[in-house]
Amino acid sequence: FKGLANGDVVAGLYQAALGAVAANPKALASSANISTLAATLVSGLADVLSQKALTDVLTPQILRDIASRSLLVLAQNSSSWAGDSEFVSKLVAGVLPAAASAIEDGLSSDDLANLLDLAIRTATSNLALLKIDVPLQGVLESVGQQLSTSGVRALLNPDSRTEVILSSLEAVSANPKVWSRFAEADLVQPLITAVFQGLASDPTSFLTGHYMVEAVQDVLEAAARRGQALVDQKVTTAEVAKLLKMGLRKADQEIGQDIDGESLPQYLSRLVNAFFEQPFNLTAISAAAFKALHAEAMGRVAASVA
């Protein structure tokens, strides 16, 4: 009776029920007298919520709450996604697991519903995402993995982690064709890992909360803006991580001169842009080539705020 008392049995039954729903959406549509389109969405949501990563951190009641709220959000945004149930199912399938660490640390079901609402609005505001085979699930899965690491987790509270998920979606929405090329070249996960690892090394201590959210989006957008350099292997993801680490060490030396928390994300994105334009061998922040790159990036920041 111990398992029943602590909810293990109930959780197991609920997970089994979700699995059954996910396996047969047509039967669901027939028995529940709802459209096959709606059944596909319910099925996709059930499939996500039955995954071990979520059932390990959520109670059955919270899972049911998330399911009902998620479907409500999908219904309210139905005009945006124009009946493309597969696209929305993939989006939900990426957002919920990516938010697992935030849920585990206390993100409320209300906040999760808001996250889904904003994610759907963000993704569907760019019709190119609906037309191009953009790897949203792969992006969100990689982001979720990084948000669960101890180094990144320490820099972001649950709300900030959901903001990172949205900012990553916005970065992909800004340049979907390039992200599709990244997926074809198996660069999505390595690039996102490199960006988060580079930013998490921050010795300035500026990159927490909002500034970390902004830095993630700015750097991902900068990498995609000149992304052909990655696809053509003129720049590697390892160099992206090293570049960010070197840039942050250089920025740490200039705190109180030209760098603060507000300008740091801009500096890092300009640094990536300039490096992708003319890559070179990264050695040390004292090297002449890196000093010139740093000066170029700082000049672009100054020009943008002038």
C-alpha cells in the first residue's frame, strides 16, 4: 500500500493512459466525437507528457493541469497556426521537455501555460517556420539540455529559463533557412552547446537573469547571420565556445572602462559577427589579431548606440 499512498501507482496508471492516447489518435477522435485534427494535438501532447523526463518531476494532477491548459492555449491560438497540427505538436513536444528543469525548480502551471502561449505566438508569427523544415524540436531539446546543466542552472531562475526558451525560438525565427542548414549539417546541438558553455564561463558575473537571456539570443542570431561560415567549416563550434570565453575574459579586464552588463551581450554578438567575417587562429587575448578583433567589436557597439 506504500506505493498507492505516495501516488506511485496513480502516476503509473496515468502515464499508461497517456501512452494509450498517444498511440491511437484516430480511436480517440472516434470515441470522443472530436475532429482528427484535435485528436492529433491531444495525442502529441499526451506523448510528451508521458515521457519519463516529465513524469519524474511532475505529479499526475500537475500533468493533467498542464494538459488541459496546453489544449486551451492551442485552441486560443488556432488561427495563428492555421490548422497545422504537426507543426504545433512538434513545438509543444520541444517546449515542455525544455522547461523540465524550470518546472522541477518551482515553475507554476500558470507560468507554463504562459510559456506555451508565447512560444506558439513567437513561432507562428514567422510563416517561414511553417513552410521550411526548421528543427524546432532539436533546438529546444538542445536548449533544454543546457538549461539542466549545473553551470547554466545556477545563473538562471525558473522564470529566466523560460525566457531563454523563448529567446531561442526568436533567434531561430529570425533566420529559419540557416537553422535548417545547421540541422542538415548536424550543427544545431554542437552550436547551442558551444554558445551556452562559452557564456557560462563568464568571469564578469554580468551574465545572469535578463542579461544572460539577451546574450543567448544575440549570440545565436549573430552565429546564424554569418552561419554559412559554420556550414562551410570555415569556423567550428569549438572555436565559437573559445571565442566567447576569450571575449568574456577580455571584457572582464575592461569593466569600468567600456563594458557593463547592458553592453556585454551586444559586444559578444559583434565579436561573433566580426570573427565569422574573417576567422583566424584563436590563441590568446594578448595576441595582436584578437586585440584587433576586440577593437572592431567595441567599435561596432559604440556605433550602434551613437
